[in-house]
Amino acid sequence: MKIINTWPLKITALLFLLVLSNMAPVKADQQAPMGDFSVKAVPAEKQIDKNTYYFNLNVSKPLEQTLKVVITNNSNHKIKIQQNLYNATTGDSGNVVYGENKNVKHNDPTLRFPLKTIVSLTTPKVIEVAAHSSATATAKMQAKLPADFAGMILGGWEFVNITAPSDTSASKQSGVSVASQYAYNIAIAMVKDRYVTPTMQLGTIKPGAHNYKRALLVNLQNTSANLIGGLAVNATVTHQGSSKAILTQNDKGFSLAPNSNFNYGLMYAGKDLVPGKYHLRLHAQSGQFKWDFDRDFTITASDVRQANKAALYDAKPGLAWWIIVLISSLVIVILALIILIIVILRKKKPVDESSKSVE
Amino acid sequence: MFKKYTKIILVFMLVMGIGSMRVAADEQTDGSTDATFKISGAGKLPSGPVDPDHPNEWKNPEKGNSFALMNVPSTIDFGIGKIVAGTQKLTSTTINGNGSSAAGSAIQVGDLRADNPGWSLGAKLNSEDVNNIIITLKNTDVKNSFGNKVTLGENPITTNSDVNILSAAKNSGLGITTVKLTNNNFSLTLPAGQSKPTEKGQITIKWTLSANPNPSVTNMESVN
């Protein structure tokens, strides 16, 4: 009796499994958008935390190993994936950039061991992955860091789908059209000994443009080999010797790459940029770490001209109030003069005519 | 004995019946993305976008290690610029998606990674001929199928470097995150003198999904 009772259950389970496994491929064949690929880091040896999904390596002792990323193509056509390695930098909106950063022309002077000098790609830059299959991209890392270095080295490994879209026949319309590219970036972080105490420095202060709008550009530099996270920045600009704020701005949630710098943009937001002597007070805080900067600086007329030129998308600077007063009073004076002249001429005319008629 | 076999046969018929019905249902929806929001396997994301109006399907996804940029618009059209002396701002007229459903034009990230480490989605403009353009995403909001709080960034997208469009801190990225788009959600600013800068494909937005330390604090531990 017992056997009779469990039989149907077993068969049901078996059949269910069969049906489910048959159903899966039906779904996979459906039309796939360009984004139908994914990448996954294969956890490396010496991974500090195996579950971070990026490379997070302990390089306290010299370490040589191969890093692997599996690229999976779920679509029904061949794809081309382009790989790139980058040193981590900081973007002008206060974010760690793991890819290309055109604002960074040179490595930060405090960056001793750029990631790109430690890791190199060992598979071709462009990898083709057949439909419904996967391929492995590899990179070789050789980290042999001196005893006097401790901290983090950070970068990114980028994978961009550069496959030409299949529907090239689609309307080539005459207007402005923007296409999309799908990409992934897997961070490569190496830490020697420990995450070090973060340090920050204030660099140059100069007016310029942030996102093509007038701003005071305040260079902030992370001089430590550590990632500064959850950073809040409060900045105030006054005239020298005055306490009245001309510009104030509060930001939070910034993150700065190890040994990098960026131009923090204090926006003028419609205010005029006027030459003069100013003072900046800036407070930055990440958890228990705090920095306070106080500095006098000067804005020259040529600084203003250059900044206004760079601020492509700002309304042209407004006229100062005294210019407006001057121009309007001049206009009033001129108008008054014109009226006066007309009145004088009118008064004279009848006299002339009468004298004519007499003749 | 007779009773035993009838039972088996009945169960067999029932299972086959349900099975073939489901397969048929999937085939019917071929070409649209609606069929893809059923979970196909443990911890796996569907291929392609999920209907943003049905996030309930993903309230309790099985966790695994899937992590994907599921969808972004295929193209964004801004209409035709006029020749003007100053700068001009164009508002998008059409957002073209992948496939025919509304889900095809959404920005969508799927994350079923069991450890919920957080992620960020960056965007950068690539343009060979036109410099100094910016694209701004406006008047949208972000929804996560799990009710997680994912931050939507408002920084303009430029040719300089990635800006964060979406960021999920540690323990808040799990689920399907969707930014639903309507036709006028993007604006494009062009510098003076450039009225018609592109043919199709000359400007692209590169959308990059990143697995990275994604810090909300400064780490101070020893690793040895």
C-alpha cells in the first residue's frame, strides 16, 4: 500500500522536471536586445572577500596570477566585445571613474603604482563571442610592491559591446539621433597590508566652467592610497574680510579614487563672476575623518573672461546695477535734451513764419 | 491494481496538459517582451527587459549570481535643430525601444546576487565630431521591484567621463531596477553654430554597469 501511494508523487515530480527543462530553451530563443550579454569575474586566489563580484586582492606578499572574466552571450547572434583597462580616477561630479576620464591628462603626482603598470590584458582587445555561448577574457597581474607602500591600488576592466546594430536599414532620419552602447566594468582593487588613513589636500582655486556653466573650480586631491567614500563637502565663498556668503554649496555622497584629484565645481548659478579678493572655507567629511580648508584667493579680470568663454551654456553675464543706472540716467538726460530742443524750435518757428508773412 | 494505474495515467495526462499549455503560451507571445518576466531558473534573470508595470513578478526572486544591464533605449531622437546663433536645447521627441513593448525603452538593471553588494550604472557620451554636447535625463523616477532604495543621479551626461545615473549602495541593489522613460525625458544641449551635428550613430551614450567597491564609507581594516 505504501508503494502505491508514493508512486504517483514520484512520477509527477519527474514529469514536472522534464517539462520545466524542456520549457527553458523556448524562452532563450526570443528576440534579444543588444544588452543580452553579461560578464562575471571568476574569483581569484588571494581574494580578500570572495563575494564582492569584483577583483579584491591581497597583495601584501608579491602576487602573480591570472585574472579571468567570463563573457556570456545570451543572444542568437555573434557579438564583439572590446576590453580596456583603466586606472581609477575621480570625475568632476565627485564619483570614482573606472573607465575613460578625459579631464585627467596625467596621473596624480601622488600615484606611485598605477594599476595599468601591474595588470595587462592577455587576450585580444576585441573578443568575439558566438551566439548562446561564452568566452573567457584573461589578464595577467604581477604585483611586487615595496615595503614602504601600504594601501589600495584601484582600476577597472571594461567590456563594451561594439557589435554593429543589425537594423542598419532603420530610418536614417535627418534629425539628431543618439544611439546606445551596453558596457560592463569590473573593478580591480589590490590592497597591501591595510586600508590606510585617508588624507586630502586643497589644490588650485580658479573660476572656470563645470558642465559648461560658470563655476569656481576648487581642486580637491586625495593624496592617500585609499578610496575615500561617503564624502560630504560644504563650501562657502566670501569677500576677504567679510562674513557675507557669496557662494555656498553642500554636497554629499562623493567618492574619491585613491591618489587622484578632481575639480569640485562651486556653481555661480546666475550670479556674476566679478574680479576681486575672496576667501574660501571648505569642510569635507567622510565618517570619522574631517578636513577643514581656509584660503584667500584672487580672481582677475582675465580669469573672468576665460571662465565666461568656457561657460558655453550659461546666459551671458548680466550688467552690473551701476551700469544700468548710468545708462538709464544718460537716456533720460538725452531724452530731456531732445524735448527741450523741440520745444525751443517750436517756439522759434511761429516767429519765423510771421516775419515771412510780413514780407 | 486498476485504481493504481488510473491514478498514474491521470497524473501523467494532467502534467502533460499543463506543460503543453505553458509552452503554447510562451510561443504566442513570441516577439514581445511580456513572456520574459517569468523566472526561468534559479537565480537567473530573463533575457531582455521586464514589463516595468509588473514589478510584482519580481518581488521575491530567487537569488543566484545573475547581474545584468537588461535594457536601455536603442535610440533617442531629438528632431531637427535649427540654425541659430546661440546655443540650443532640444527635447527628445521619440525614445525607441527594443521590441514592441513599453519595457523596451526603459533603463533596466537586474541584480539577483545573493550577497547584495551594490552596483552603479554610469553613462558617458561618445562623439567623434561634436564636442561640448550634454544630455540630461529629467522628470523620471526609479523603481526597484524589491522596494530597495536606488539613487537616481541628475548630473548631465558629457563626453568627459562616466557620471552615475543609478547607484545602489551595499545591501540595496537587489531586484529589478527600472527607470521608465517617456518620449520627452531627455534634453540635448548643443553649442552655438551646430544645428545638425549628427547622422544616426554619430553620438552614442555608453551605459556602463559596474561591479565595484561602491563606497558609502572609507574602509580602514587590515587585510592580513
